[in-house]
Amino acid sequence: MKKVNFWPALSGGLSGFVNGFFGGGGGMLLVPLLVKKCGLDQRRAFATSVAVILPLCVLSSAIYLLRGGLDIMAALPYLLGGLIGGSISGRIFKRMSILWLRRLFALLILYGGVRSLL
């Protein structure tokens, strides 16, 4: 009998909850889960996280929009900047060593944690 791996669905569910509840941050939870519990290598986990978070962000945005908590016009400059930043980082991503990706990701998580506490 084949053993059922519930970690992919649970990881997606947890990251969706975090993303919807806090308005972001699901990827910070998802990447370590994809590596530790789902067996993906670090680079694939980063890329998979982006692919998973996109629909979660779209869904969360739609819910905030329907409930009156999202001003699309105010969000446009951030969206344009994010598109440019995402395009640039996507090109750099493949050339960067895993060690530096891990370090930068750890700094991002640390920064987010410190900012949340202060």
C-alpha cells in the first residue's frame, strides 16, 4: 500500500492561511516546509513557492477588494515596481549560489520578524 504524503496539501494550506490572515508572508512559511517536509531542493522550493503564492495572493486580493479593504489605484505603483523587481530577480536567481539564496532568505525572515516585534 502506498503511503499518502499529506505535507504538500498541509504546506499549501498553512501558507494560504498565513497569506490571507496577514496579507502576505505565506512564502516565508512555505519555503522551509517545501524543503524540510516535502523533500524539494532549495532552489526548486523557492521557485515553487512563487508559483504557489501567486494564486493565493490573487485570492486574498479579491477577498480584500470585495470587502472594501483594497484600493487598486493606490496599489498600482507597488504592483509596477514589483513586476520590475520580480523580473530582475528572476534573472539573477538562476545564477546565484544556493548558499547566498539561503542567507538572503534568512535575512528577509529575520528582518520581517524584527519589524513585526517593533
